[in-house]
Amino acid sequence: MRPLLSRLATILVAACLLFTSQTLTTPQRAAAADPGYLMVHFTGEGATNQQMYLSHSTDGVHWNDLNGGGMVLRSTVGTKGVRDPALVRSPDGSKYWIIATDLCISCGQSWSQSINDGSRNLVVWESTDLVTWSKPWLLNVAGAIPDGRNAWAPEAIWDPATNDYVLYWATNVPQNGATKHRIFYARTSDFRTISTPQIYIDRPGTQEIIDTQIIEVPQGVGNYRYVRASGDGQITLEGSNSILGTWTKLGDLSGIGLIGTQGTTGTRVEGPMWMKFNGTNKWALYLDQYATNGGYMPVLTTDPSNPASYQRQASTSYNMGGTKKRHGWILNLTAAEESRVLARWPNTAINRLQSFNFQDRYVRHTNGDVRIDPNVSPVDDSQFRMRTGLAGTGTVSFESVNMPGYFLRHSNYDFQLAHNDGTAQFAADATFNKVAGLADPTWSSFQSYNYPDRYIRHYAYYLKLDPITNATARSDATFKVTS
């Protein structure tokens, strides 16, 4: 019996090692038990649309806008606009990053300026739970590239061979007699520092390449461990068994019925975005229909390495939701992740807080201060989502609509619009009990969660947290929640 048991043990160990070696390490890992999908994207042009939005799907082809279709993150750095996000999960699921192009067309730069003298930075957010995000920071990736003129469309993939990430993006640079966008890469472990950038993909002659995204493919599907789709005048497919190794051209998607005026698919679509369906060897490659201003559409395949296997879908077979979905990233959610995401960004109504005794005035934020003003401009400064309280159920917190992730918070009994740092202290300071209005029970007052003898009130038009001891204070502490 002992030799048989020994042989069985050896077989089991070998099987475990084989399974481990073939486990997908990219964010598109797609286990059968995973319940849904999360897309991060932008929605179009303008300062508001060039921010971060989230959408959710249970089947990968029918999408619902989260947060009522409103932005979920807003860049406060660089150009103060962001496009082309990638959502990166660490292999152990303990950290997440969003990395995006620092670009705001028509709200800071023209296309010509951004191509020839754009931001050399990427914008990065970090999270440990997928719902509470750090303030954004700038990561200079193209500054070390001689005459590098911008940094666009970042992506990243975990490299198990070196236990770090290969970060790659497009930079417009003059080299070898041609000024064009090429794909560069660098290694990073934290998206705060990077190795010296190197050229990753350079098409022949004057042909540019801007968008590319890599998928890791399980053993037994196709002939390559990795497949990448690139927007290079066409949607070109390539395969490799090493992220930084030799890539073989597999073909393009000219056969799927998206031929443009120049005879190529690439003149009509861009921003290829992969998604693996949970529990099956089927993938969607989403393509952004920029030429017709149509946003994303899926083409499906059971073998990413075979260009002939891609099938365009009837428009009735998918639904992209209420907002346009442009160049982004899809994450296969675990049940725990999905639960947190859906609880954090329900379709909560947008409200304003009207003063009881100055009824032409509304609570608004301005440069971080919070006060009541008439004729608020822009009106977004007076709009909030009354969330389930950060400190517990049965309470409320007020999140800014145009500065998502920022909440009304008291500090030293004064109020400010502050970024949620995820601490228990912040949660307590930003949480209130909604009670009947102290001056009129048909209105509302808001009692502090951690100082229950104090209420939100205005004084000299600024919001304060005060005890309420007289009729004037009761009026100052009474508000109407309006739409």
C-alpha cells in the first residue's frame, strides 16, 4: 500500500503544480463561481464625461450604469481629465489600481496639442477594497523618453516570471525618421515608480499604434499563452508565450463587417477591450465605434488566437446601458467584490439641501468650504447623493455629485468637503441621523453620529456642528431635502 500511496501523492502534487502554473494571473481570470463583471470607462468629450464611470453586468453583454450613470472618480491632478482607464487587480486580490490617460480634450487641450505636447503622466488611483479609492496621483512615464510628447492608453499585466507588472502605453516620439505613436513598456510593482521605459511595439514605416490590450489564455485554447489586440490602422491580433518575448502576427479582424472608407476595420473602431465569460472558454472583444460615435460593441470568440472565429453580434443581443461606454477595462468580480461594489454605487437620487429660514439658499461646497448660497453656480456644487451612512445603517452621509468620493464632514465643529480616507474617524465625522426638522417636522434636521448633542446648522452662512438651544438655532438647523 505504501508505494501506491506514494505514487498517488506524487501525482497529486504534480497536478497541483500544473494547475498553479496554468492559473490565470491577469484581472480577467474568470472563475466559474464569479457572479458578474465590472467595467470602468469614460463616456465622451468634455470635462464631465472624461472622468471615471462604472457599469455592471451579470452576463457580460447587458450592462447597467452604476451610481445613476454619474461619475465615480474625478481627477483633480494634471489636466483634470481622464480617459482610457485600466483596472488592475493584484494576484492576491489585496490591492487594485485604476491607471488612465491624463487627457481632457476641449477642456484644456486640443487634439493637436495633446498629440505634440501632451501630458507625459498617467493618472493613478489605488484601493484595497475596490470601493474606497485614494486621491489620484501622477505617474510620469514618458518624461524619460527622449522627445516623448505624451502618454496615452495605459494597460498593465502581471508577469509571474518576474513578480511585477508590465505597464505599457503609447507615446508619440520621433525616431528613425518617423514621428508617430509607439507602444512603450516599463516594469512596476506599485504604480508609483517604474523602470526605464523601453519600446514594446513599433509598427513599420509611418504606421502608428495607440491601443493594445493583452489577454492571458488558459492551456488548451489556441497555441499561445497570451494574445493581444491592437489598434494600428486595423484591429490586429498577435500571440506569444511570454509577455515580453516574441509576438507572432495571427491576422486581423477585417472579416467581421466593420470595413471603413479606407478599407480597414481600424478606420471605424479602436480601444480593444477583452472580457472572458465566467466558467466557459468564451471571450468578448469589445471595440469602441469611435467613427460613428457609437461607443462599445462586442464581438465574440471561443479562440482569441483565431481571427476567423470572431463573430459580430446583432444589436438586439447586447445592451450597453444608458451611458456611452468608451475605451476601458472589464474586471471579473468575485461575489465579495460584487457585493461591495453594488452596495457602494446604487442609483441613489441627486438631492439639494434647502435652508429653512433662507429658502433661496442651498448647501454648497466651494474650495472645500461648505456654506449656504443663493443662485449656486455651477449648480453641481450644491448637489449631493444622500448615501447610507459611512458609519452604519439607519444613518446618512452626503457625497458630492461633482466630486465623487468627497463627503460633508465636520472637523473641529466646522464643515468641509473632504476626501474619504477610509478611516473609522472619517466615517463617524461624515455620518448623521436624519430626524424631523427641529423648526418644522415636515422638513429635516441632521444629528451628528459621534456628537449626538450637536446638529448641522448654518451660522453666518457657513455650516457648523452646534448644540441647538434656541429658536434661531432650530431654524438654522432645519433643511428640506429637494431634487
